[in-house]
Amino acid sequence: MDRELKICHLYPEVLNLYGDRGNIICMKSRLERRGISCRVDQMRLGQKADLASYDLFFIGGGQDFEQEVLLEDLRSGKGAEIVSAVEDGKTFLCICGGYQMMGHYYETHDGVRCEFLGAVDFATVGGDVRMIGNYAFQLGEESGGSTVVGFENHSGRTRLGSGVKPLGTVLKGYGNNGEDKTEGVRYKNVFGSYSHGPILPKNPQLCDHILETALERKYGRKIELEPLDDRFEMLAHDSVLDKIMKGEIN
């Protein structure tokens, strides 16, 4: 049976800090190496399309002012479509600013509040000190359970609602807020994280779990992707993880 995933890259012109679009390249490559077709469409400011026709959405990171630029576009109807896609079980990977946008609001350190999508029950408040550095976290079992290495750079402190699970537990670094050891969010098929870099090339197990989630949602049955030769990816992952845990890089 021929299989295909349609990926929507939301706001690539303003949300692409630290090469976050590398996540798209990684997902496309890992699908095509397995003979699975992959179509990627970019959805820019002002563009209209039927978001329900896509299987997987990617939203990258951006600076605070870039998030504000998006508010008008989201209010034009695209925001409601995103919320509907989340509730319909479509798969999302959201990084840093894109992750924050899925919550109720972002409040700056001096008290200015930007209302966001409210697709997931959490909110973010800016702090006066940035949380920067290489970090590591353990994914929850519902997200595959592997260890993730990444790079975070954010002043926002995110706190999850009582019924929402984090994507993982911080092993080294700050994560959502530097206090409760949570990192990111996992709600329905939304994967939210503060990890730039991009996150997927150096964490192939997480990448495959996200792809399997999208394929299962589309085809209505359990999907197990055939293994790829990830020797070099895992050597890089393990080397970085070892240095992070030993405090040799920050």
C-alpha cells in the first residue's frame, strides 16, 4: 500500500530561529528513505488553505515581536483552524515560540499580555533572565521514552495546566521554567518543546515517533517504521548527552 504524509510548515518566513526548518528536512528524508511519499507546503502570513487536508504541522521558533506579527493572521481564521486540527488529532511539532503560541497567552516581563491560541492548557510569562544552553530531557512513555538532547534559549517561563502532560522530564538544563523539571508539552498529538538546533536530526527516535503518530492518525492503524541505519546520528547524540551530563558543554 502506498503511503504519504502531507506536511504544513506554518509561518516559515518569521518562525525559523536556529535552523528550525531542519526538522522538516529530517522528517522528509526519513520518510522517503523508507519509500513513503512526503509533500511539504509552506503556509505564510496571509495565505489561505484547507488545514484539515494536512497530516502533520510544524511551527518553529521566533522572537517576541515576530509572535506579535502573527496575531492578526491567526485572528483572521487560521487560529481557529489550528485549534480544530489539534482537537481532531492531527500531529503538531511546535518549537519555542511556536510552542508558546499553542497556549493561552504570553505575558512579557513588564506585564504586556499577548493572547494566543489556547489550543492547549498552559501559559507563559517572560522572565528577566534568559534560560540558555545545551540541555537534555527524558521523554514520557507516551512519546517513546527516549532521551533527547537539544539547545534552549528563552526568557519565557511556561507552566502547564493540571490536566496536561509535559513532553519530558529535564535531566540537565531548564526546560519549561527552570523550577519543576518539566520540558515541553504533550497533548493529544501535539509535541511542544523549547529545543532548537533543530531537535530531530540529533534525536532520530523522537523523529520516528512523531512520524508514526501522524501515519497512525491518517491510516487508522498501528504503524511501526522499519529501522534505518542511525549509527552516526546516535554516536552524535550519545556524545553530546555525555558532555551535557558531565557539564563539559553548556
